[in-house]
Amino acid sequence: MDFGGVLGADAPDPELERRAAVRALGFDVAGLVAQRHLEDSGSLGVQTSESDGVLVSATVSRQYTLWRNPDDRDDPVNLAVLDDERRRSLEEVPPWPRPAWLVATVERMRYPRLWEAVQTHWSAPGTTRPMAAETLVDHVQSVLMNQYRDEHGLPDPTEDPWPALVDERSVQPEHPVLVDGVERPGLLLDTDPFVLGLATELDDGRVITAVLPRDELPLLTVAFDSAAPLEPGAAPAQTPGPVPAPGTP
């Protein structure tokens, strides 16, 4: 129950409704394979497009919490770099009870997050769909604009248009991408100093795109599950050590 804009302790978790909506879309959602340094909290982003009331395309995004030292989550090395204002806002505890899911969400904000790290793009059969290279460029551009604005010296987010930070001419074809333990032909976008972009098209027509921070690549296993569980807390699979990124010895 809400009182004056304050969430009551019994307020439902909006992620439950969002996951139900994603299931109703009727296609599997890809993600990074389960691994020690990443935690999938089950938080999803969803974008859909309709024509005459009929769903014609959808994109589902996954985000991950990064644990640099997963064996000791209290290790300060796990904390994100936050400015003083953000740190104070996270430390302030309101004088009213909050739902457990909200407390957990606020707590996760103390740690680095891979925002919209993996996207699954679906188009209805028979519809015109963008090429995988265009889809990859759009994903990388979105992450850079939202997460690396200061690093790129970008203007105020209310200004339009934003500069194009990557383009399709830089997309490299025939780059192997590991999905469900099998190498598939994919795409690589390797020109930005802060992130690496990957994409591949699956046999069922879905396109997977991923945008991963370069600084954290040594900790990551760069491999994908084409039907990763939507629920948080799924038991992690046994995965090999981190897969080297392009250009890594």
C-alpha cells in the first residue's frame, strides 16, 4: 500500500510483472552463461513495437551485478566508484519500512553494474528487420550514451542530436561467438576504448547483441546461453575460465 508517494512494505516487486510480460512474448531470452563474477538479479528491460495492435518486434535487455571478489562480497574491491551525492543517497535510510525488493535494489546500486549487457532482439516472421550490424551499433551507441557520457565528453543528455560514437563500417564480420557451447559466426565491434560489442543471429531468427566493459573483460566468460533463466538466483552452471577478448594474449 502507498501513502503519499511512499511505497508500503507490502508493495509488489515490479520485476515480477515485467518477467511475466517477457514470458508472454513467447521467445527465449539470451544471457551470458552463469559465472562466478556476475550476478543476474532478474532485472529486465523490455521494448516492443506493434502494428495495428499486433506485436512485430521486441527487445529484452539483461543487466548484471559485477563481483570482482565473489568469494568475499564485503571486500571493498567490489564497490563501485560513486560520487559523494550518490553515496549519501544510498546511505540514507527513510524512517518508514520499505519492501525487501526495494532494499535489495538500493543495496545493489553500491556495486558495478553491466547495464543492458545482453539484448535479445526478436522480429515476427515475415516482417522487415534491421541487419544485425545495425542492431549491434544501436546497442553499443545506447550503452555509451547512457553509461559513458563523461568518458566521451558528451553534451547534456537533453541536447539533440547526439554524436554517433560507432558506425557500421567498423563492424567486423565472421567473428566467432560462443552460444550454447557452440561457436557461431558473429560480428565484432572493437573500436570504442571503453566497451566491446558482439552480435550473432540464431537459427530461429533471434539476434543476440552484447556490450561489455573492456576493463572487466579479464573477469568475464564471454559466452552465451540462448535461453537463460529469467528468475534471479538460478544455480550457476560450471563454466570454463574467462574467454579472452579479441586482441588479448
